[in-house]
Amino acid sequence: MRKGLISEVVDFFSVGNRYSYDFQRAFAKFCKKDILYDKNFNNNLPDDQLKIFIDWFLFEYKLKMNNQRPIRFFYLTNYLSFSDEDRKNYKNLLRSKYSFWKICKIDFDKGMELEDMFGQKHIYVKEVLGTHGTAVGDIINNRISKIDDHYELLGNNDWVWAKEDYDHPVLCELLKYKKADPKLTRDLMTQFFRTSKLMEKGGSEKIQQQIINKDECICSLCHKQGVIGALKFDPLTDEPHLYCKKCASKFVNYNN
């Protein structure tokens, strides 16, 4: 595949004014900022976060003007100007899939056989770096695309869950969904690390004070007794709040 294909799509939306609104809108959404009211908002992201944003924007985000995925809109808009090779390359990217993949076989410095956790489909990817530091049975999340006559991982693994981590709360939550999403994964992992840190700083003791029985609490929203549905830490005070399942269903929303 010719280098620079992804960069051309990013430039199409980020350079100039024609589609820059959608790009800025997506960026603000990814960073959870309001570009109209946050005076300190800027377009700087660490490289690892920028990689996740680009994948999410191109393949998952829906354009405001036509509800299409950016990479599909780019492909349709520029189809006539593509060479035959680029048409094939972009078509392969359109068919790429981001998912959670269980490693079934490793051929060091050659490739890996992976199983899609959402569809049980097996696929062999050509890979060198990814064959080191992982083991059979590990679960990785990544996008896979056909490149010429073989398949490859598009980028580095964001996270790896080993066999002993199958009960990880974030992994269990993510596997409830029918498809994977790089932004959702990032959001839940960020929330998990923040919650773990606050729990170590006394949050655990404060939570115990709010629990009535083993699985019931006085809800911080409706102030009624109910089965625990969610735990959130206040972003300003770092105080923990427990919510009943009924109230949790009102604000727990993973749509992107």
C-alpha cells in the first residue's frame, strides 16, 4: 500500500475551511471539550492519543452534513481522480475492521493468527513487532486491513489483556458490545485508571459508607435505596458517588 493514504484523508478534512468544522467538532468531542466556550482548548494531543483520534474520526465518526464516515465520503468524493491502485487501496481500508482479537498462534517475526472476539472469524496477519511481548491467548485491540495480498495491523496495539486479565472490568464491559470502538476503549480505560487511583486515595472507604447492603446503596441522584448501577467520581471534588440502576441508565451512555 502506498504511504500517505491516511494522511491525505486527514488533510482533506483538517486543511482549509470546507470541512474543517467537522474535524474541529470531532476533535472537541474526542477531547470532551466545548470549542465555543473553552478558551484554553487547543489541537495538541500526545502521539498515542492522536493515533486513536485519527482512527476513530476516519472510521467511526459521522459527518454532520451527511451522516457518512469521513473515509467513505473521501473515497466517494475523489473516486474519479484515484489511480486504479489507490481505488483498490481505499476500498480495502473501507473494509478494514477494528475489533478485539484473541491471539491463537504466533510465528515470531512473521505473523499471527487472530480470532475476532465479536464474530469468531479467524484471520492471519503479517506482523513483526507485535509477535514479541505477546503470547497465545492474549487479547489485543487493533484495526486490521488487507494490504495487497495479505492482512496487517494498522498501528500499534493500544492495550493488551493477558489470560489472567480476562476478568478485567473494562474488557468485560467492552465485550458486551457488538462492535469495538477506539474512542470507547480509550474512555473506559482512562476512567478505570482514574477510578483505581482515587480508590487508593481513600475513595474505597468513602464508598463503603454509602453502601447499605452488599449490592445496594442510597443513590446520589434520587436519594432512594436501590441496587448499585454505577460509580462515578466527581471531576471537581474527586468525591465518589454511587447510583442505583434506574438512575444510572439515564446518564451512562457510551454513544460516540
